[in-house]
Amino acid sequence: MAETAEEERRRRRRKRLTRGLVLGGLAFGVPAIANALISRRARRLPIPRWGDQIEQFEWRGHRLKFQVLGEGSRVAVLLHSLGPGHSGIEWRAVAESLAASGARVLVPDLLGWGDSDMPELDYDTGLYRSLLNEFLADQLDNDAPGASVVAAGASAPFALALALDHPERVDKVALVTPQGIPLRGRKPTSRDTIVQRLIRIPVLGRSALNYSTSRSALFSHLSRELIDPTLLSEEQLDEYYRISHLPGARHALGAFLSGQLDSDLEARLVDVKQPTLLVWGRESVAPPVESADLWLRLIESSELVVISDSAGLPHLEQPDETAESLTRFIE
């Protein structure tokens, strides 16, 4: 069931991107003008202010922006899910609760997402593993215990690779409706690779992603991640729209949509030694909560919490219950 749902999701992404590429290729001048107008309109939207302070970490000449909340001795790093317009702000309510409970909470916009830099790079799990390892090394005191790394959706491989390769920096792992690690050996197809290469063509790629990130397309995407997307405020939808149309947003988003950020870590999951919490939305479709059993069997030190009245983004739909579960686990 999980495999069928994920394959269907990938087909929908590829179909939408391909349709956008075709439309973008019908004419050159008109899409270029349309892209400029869309980008200008998105830049006019206000940038939400939240958290105690905004800091930035420089990595290989690129800026990673992150929110800092709280001043506790325990450090929690919250990694946002991946998708059009996704960023660290999805963790806002949970981060505020964790900070109030006595943790120092770091919420980065991953490179290529949110308000961090969006360079044209070959985005893959290795890039984020190196980035996050250096980020944690910079943020943790030498004599401090490792951080609790919480990853949502398709950022799960980044957290797990970090835990496996640098266990001294990761004390605990929490995965919220994890994706990106095909537990049945699926890999990106040749079609996915072709689509990703086409996305890199400046006007054509921007046209494809503009088509895939229109307000109606974003609402359709969120309707598969949330039980009731109509509960999102206009300001929240504006933020998804703004981020997905920032200059350079197509690079990381294109890598994600074409499956390039998936990982083959399944065989190494048995080597995860850190306590691991799985948090699942009861109504999640891809992946469904039933697939949590595979994770529980592979990671010996894991436990499961199911959040009612939520789907793929329980931390966004039910932040209080999610924060309560994470607080107990981290403490």
C-alpha cells in the first residue's frame, strides 16, 4: 500500500512538471515575461517574523539562515519537510513549545529552501549531510552532549545519515512521517533524471515550476498533506507561494520533485543506536501509518506515537500534541 501511494505521488509530480515544461517550451518570450511578473509579485509578499532571533551560518560560501528559540542546555534541531514552498516556519508552534520547556531550539531553512541561499548545486543527501554536520559542529559546545535532531517528511534521510556518520553530535532522533528512504528499494527512474535536467534550463525550468507552484497547485499539494487545508490562513498560503517563487527555488525543489533527494539508507537503519521516536499522522496517506511497522522493526531503539486528526504534517496540524510527545522524548 505504501509503495503504491508513493509511486502515485511521484507520477503526479512528474506529470505536473512535464506539463509545465511543455507549456514553457511552446514559446520563449512569453514565459520569460510571465516568470518575471510572477517573481515580482511573490517578492512583494511580507516575510513573517518569528522566533527569538535570526542567525546565519556560512557553509562553503552560502548562507544558511536559522531561527533560535530558548536558552536551555539541551539542543533540539528541527528540520522541515520538503515540498513547494516548505521552510522552517512549519515548526513555529512546536519550536515555541519546546523552547518554553527549557530547550535551545534551532530551526534552519535548509540550503535551497526558505530564506537560506538557493545556489545552483547538485542537491543530494550527501550535500545536506555535510552541511548539517558542520552546522552542528559550529552550534554545539565541545563538552556538550549531542543534539536531538527532529526531521519531518523527506528530510528524514539527512537526520539519519547524520546520526549514523556522526553519532557524537546526535543524541536522539525523531522522525515525523518520514519519507525519502524507499523501504522497498525504489530509486529515481531515467524519466526523473531527464525532468531534473530540463528544470535546470533557466526559462523552461522556471516556467515548469511556476506552473507547479501556482496557488491552486500549492493548495492541491497541501490537500494531500493536511486533513483540511482550508484551515490554513491566507498568510500561511502566501508564505508557501512566496518561498516557492524566490530566485533559485527551482534548484533544490527540482531535485526533490524528481526524486534526487531520496536515499538508499535502508540497509543501514539497523545500525542506528540512538533512541528514535517515530511521529505519525493517523490519516497520512503516503506514507500511511501502517508502514511505521517497517521502521520499528529496522531501528531497534525506536518507538511510535500516532497523532490523531492529522495527516502528513502533524506538527503543523496538531502542534500541541506533537510538541508534548517531542518534549517527553527529548527530556
